[in-house]
Amino acid sequence: MRKHAADAETVVGLHYLPDGLEVMVRNGPSEGGAALPSAGQGLLGLRERVELLGGRLEAGPVDGGFLVRALIPVAGAA
């Protein structure tokens, strides 16, 4: 989120669930400003890595900010 919303309030959550691990990063609205350079593959790369572990990734705009949420199964969970 630092790259695209440097001035936005950000919340990071890590939750242990019965069937795995949830990682959540959410930022609020940003005033803009100078963005760092990007190859445009960040979310695609994250999604590929999460799916390689058998998980799923959700990402998109929420209430003027942005949410990235990954659910990753953990061996032996449940």
C-alpha cells in the first residue's frame, strides 16, 4: 500500500482460522501524491503465490481505499 497510497491510514490483520490463515491489508482514501514506479504485476504475483499454496486472494477498492485479503490453508488445520 505504501507504493500507491503513501499517506493513507492502513490496517493490517493476521487471523488464525479453523481452516487456515487470513492476511488482510486495508487502506483508507489517499490524497494521491507521487507514486513509486511499478511494473503493474504486484497483485498478479501475489495471487499466483497464494494460489500455489492452495489459497485465494481478493483485492479491490473499498470505501475510497483498497483491500487485499489472502486466505491460505495451513496443513493440519481443522
